[in-house]
Amino acid sequence: MPHQPPLSMPHATQADTPLHALSVAQASALIRQQAITPLQLVQSCVDRIERLDGQTQAFVTPTLEAALQAAHQATRELAQGQYRGALHGIPIAHKDVFLTQGVRTTAHSRHLRDWVPQLSATFVTQLEKLGAISLGKTACHEFAFGSPAADDLFPPARNPWHLAHMPGSSSSGSGAAVAAGLCLAATGTDTGGSIRHPAAACGVVGMKPTRHAYPMSGVIALAPSLDVAGFLTRSALDQAVIWDAWHGSDVTAWCTADVQRTVLQGLRVGVPVGLWQNPETGQATHDAPIQACFENALQALQTHGAQLVPVTLPPQSAVVQAANTIIAYEAFQQLQHIWRAHPQDLGEGLQKKLASAAHLSPSDYHAARVQADVWQQDVSAVLAGQADVLMWPGREALPETLQALMDHPTAQRSACNRLFSLTGHPALTCPMGVSSEGLPMGLQMGAALHAEARLMQVAHALESALAWRLPNLLG
């Protein structure tokens, strides 16, 4: 892509939007224009965390004093002309599986409740060098594999759209924190959908990039062959700002160009054949509000010049079985020593999953891996010859209540995320609407390997076409 000038934002944005509700793109532009300071921005998030996190329970370990100290330093640096880039002074949070030097890393487990690492994950260290300011560690599902239970040491995060509901898994606290305006962006990990699922449940944007786009060293592993690091943000443009700051690319400028004409005109959108019905049982695969909202989103894309293309993809039931086999088998290798020696340190949901995983054989795992490789080639062929992006809903149902999640901890959820987890293709989930119950609904799209720029551009164009804006939740 040719170089484009940096994104600018009018000063009026500060007056129109509370600081905690600014997007990364807005806040970054205002900081660069010296219309606001990092200290003002971080203080706004700190105030909101102190006021609201007792409701959302998004943070396991807030580091608010350290964040304010870092904000003072960033403000001084900028006053002296020492600008580090688009993330300088931006308040973020980290999923509590990223190691953080001097700050406890619990993986939301009783087993690690007092563990303070001596080194930080590479991802954390590099974000600090770029000037991002951490507000602390966010809640997740235990070791990114368990499920909340009433006797957990740490409370589960709650959905800021409706506090009785779950905010997705397992990067649940990150999704809740971004949606509630407690931070401008948050890190997450995605193994079977754990960035995309909370994005759909919380009405934010989550991207699982191609593997190794962001480093995984210093991250507590779940299933190392599938684990991917990424971000949850308020908009697709925010994903682009972060991506550009990290990779030195120009995606942000291309997103803010004439988006409908340049991105959606002639875009081939692949939609799976038989999306709405399970061919084996004949039952509906999605709740009616999800289907209606997705069809409205597709109509909006067509209005702006996109073409819908029916595509045949691997059967979802087989995909889910293969993905769950790989995740469970590798997770058992990571966690079996705790499960055997210290079962009392693990929550009920995680114990049940590990007990089931113990019965998987190496041959089960190998067969699933072979099948995943075949499906990667199949999906790559579809994206090379038939479609520019693939699309389907980001979640099959509205976010259930937290109590329902606790009552059925091992039930299948968000099966729609598993295919891109297996194939490694980048995938992005963004909002597509709000239900009559006031809960968000998400749309997922995938693209060719290393085609993250296309995903961010299409998602930004879709947000514009749908006139989507994250509301100021919780007041």
C-alpha cells in the first residue's frame, strides 16, 4: 500500500465524547494534537474503574496507581516532543494469562492466586515500548479453558449491556472492560474463539490474526498449536491503529478512505450454504434474532456494492469435534500436572473438562490434526477462487445469563468460531446490531492467510454502512 498521511480527528471530538468513551483512533489523534494529555485520559479510565468495576468485575488485578505514574511520564514525554507513535498514552488492559513483571498473573485460578512473574510477556513489553499504558489484568475463564463456578476464588466478569448476562469466553474481562469504557483496548488470546466470542457478546470488535502476527512468548499456554494473541477494541478502525503501530503498515489510512466505494464495491462475500439449518437434525442452527440481524447486515453490504456468493464449507459438527479434540488434548498436556497433584486448586468447570480430556488418545489427536490441515487447504481454495471474505454470525445465540453458564459449564457455545481456529485464517468479529432485549449481536468474517488488512477495511466499511456506534454503557 502507498503511504498515506496519518489519521486526524477534529478537536471537537473531546467536547462531544467523554474521555473514557473515546476510541483508540480518536484518543490517539487528540493526544497527538495536544488537545488532551495521557494523564487526563488515564485518569478518566481510572475514575470509571473505581466507580463501575464493582459491577462489571472485569479486572482481577487493577494497577491504577502505576497507570497514573506512567501517564504522568507519557505526558512529560509528549510535552518534550518525544512522541512514540499512535499508542503513546493509550490506556489498555491485559488478559490475565499474559505474564506481567511485578504484577500477579493468576490465569483466573486459585492455583496461581499469588504468583508474581519476574518477566513480562513479549507482547506486554513491546506495547509498553510503544507507549501503551496498562490499567491492570482482566478476568478470564480459568487457564482460558474452564468455566465460571460459584466457588471460584475470583468472581466472573459480567456483561455491561446487562449485568446478569455473561460477556463471552475466555477473554471475558477484556471484552467487558472495553465495552464498559474502563479501557480503550484490551489484549486477549483466541484458541477456539476466545477473542471473537466476547467481542460478539459485548458488542465490540475482536480480531484473531494469522498465527504469529503477535508474539505468544510469555503467555500461559492452552493449546499451543492454536493459541493466538490479539486485541478487543471499540471499532475496526481501532484494530487498524494498533496493527499499524505494531507492524508499521498503512491500514488506518486505507480504512478512512472512501470506504464504501473502495472496499465494498464488488466485494465477494462468501456465505455458507445451509447456514441456518443443521443437515443432520433439521433443526435451526441460530436464534431467529441472530438470523434476521445477519440478513439485514448482508443487505446493507449489497446496497453498497458487495456480491453474495454461496460457498460450501466443512460441516460444522465435524469442525467442532476436531477443534475440541485438539484443544482438549493439548490443554490436558499443559494442565494435567495440576489436575493430578492439586485438583482442589481448580474450579469445577475446568476439572470436568480435564477429566473428559484425559480419555483422548494420541490417535484421536493426530486424526483431528490431519483433518484440520485438509480443511485449511479447502478454505484457502475458497478464498483464492470464490470469495474475498467469508461471513456468518459471530454467535449462534444471544449471550445467556451468567447463571445459565454456571449451570451448564461444559455446554457447547460459539461453535461458529472453530473453523478459523483450526485453519489459522485471520478472523474478525464486529457488531451488527442490538436485540429487542438490549443485547448485542455480532458478525464474523474471515479472509486469506495474512489478509488482516482486508478484514479491518471491510469491518470498518460495514460499521459505516450500519451506522454502528458503541453506546456509553452503565452511564
